[in-house]
Amino acid sequence: MKVIFGKKFGTLTVILQKVYHGSDTDKHGARLDVYIEENETSESENDITVYDVEPDKNTKDINILPQRVRFYHAKIDARSLKSGESYRMLKKVIVIMITPYDPFGLNHMIYTIRNKCEEIPNMPYDDGARTVFLYTRGTEGNPPEELKQFLHYMEHTTEENAITDNLRSIHQMVNLVKQDEEVSLQYMKIFEREEMLIQQGIEQGIEQGIQQGRKAEQANTELERQRAEKEKARADQLEKELQHLKEKLKESR
């Protein structure tokens, strides 16, 4: 974070593989690779910024990358306010995409995206949302040297490329995670387990729906059977009464 934004941070809460489920089983969820939230002591919570860091190699979805980022912003925003809280308390959100491909084809190392007024581009408009695309191989622009080194290390994670104190610290943490198979497994599999549980829930819901449908069908069949039996009993009774009347008519003759 310090390398990307060129400033020092206070205490941060870091969550790996934070999962936001869909609002229902048929709604899309999101997995955030690294969720970071500032723990600043402030009278106003809207001074706090949430960071979503997304290393991404998925080149097949480049064209829908803006929509994907928009969805991440929406999922984070939806969980940032408690019921009844003012919109002033909405936390700032910065989504950071780190990619080995150029998301916009202009060879920039940094693309910073903010909302603005089209008619008056210089008009101040800050809704607290920002997206930063970091292209590891970009050469255009004037990014800080330390950021260049960091992005190069992101693509070539070796000890030789950890040439600064910050990168050496990062490399040590990378090695610790690689050595701890249990931590690595948890890091890689959390989303898969969540998806499996969601799928199981969907399948169970479908099965329950089928079973409920069968029970309803059986109940309807039973009602129809009972109704048919009543109709038959009434018809038999009418037939008996009609036969009795016929016999009386014969006797009267």
C-alpha cells in the first residue's frame, strides 16, 4: 500500500479472500483477493478507506473489466452502511487491479479512474469511489521508481527482484506462505468451498422444491380420489333410489 500510494498508513485490517455472497442463491457474489480497511480513529467514519487489491491474469475478460470493477464497488458499498446510517458515513472505496496485460491498450503503468461531470470536467465531484489499474509492463507516464520495482516483482517473484527493503519484507512473507501448505490451501480454496456450499444450497433448494411439488401433487391426487369416491357414492345412491321408484311404479300398475 505504501509503495502504491507513496504514503504511510496507520493500522490496517487485512482479510485474504473476503467473500460477498449474493443477496439470494440466484444472485451473483464476489470474492475479493485482498480486502484492506483503515483503522483510523476519527469522529466521522467516512474518513476511512477500504481497499480491494486484485492481482488478475484473466485476459479473456478484459472487455468487461470495467463492469467487474463496478460490481466490486457495489458489493463493498452495500456492506459499508448499517441500517439507518447517513450516506455521509459511507466509506471511501479504492479498487486496485494489478495486471500483466494492458487493460486499455495505451501502455500506461497507472490508470486512475474517478467519476466526473462530462459537461464540466474540472467541476469538483468526489463520491469516494476510485479505481486504480496497475499494468506491470507499462512504460508510459511517470510512475515512482519504487512502484516500477514492485510491479516488476509482482510478475517475477524471485529473491533477485526483491531489491528494496519493502520488497524483501514482502518476499519473506511470500516464502512463509509458500512453506505453510495449510495456509496456502486455505488461501486458495476458501472461495471454492464457499461456491460449493452455495451450489449445495441451490441443489438442496431444488430438491426440496421437487419434493414439495411431489407432496402437493400427491395431496391434489388424494383430493381428486376422495372427490371421485363421493361422486360415485352419490351416483350409486341415486341409482338405488331410481330403481326403487321403478319398482313402486310396477307395483302400482
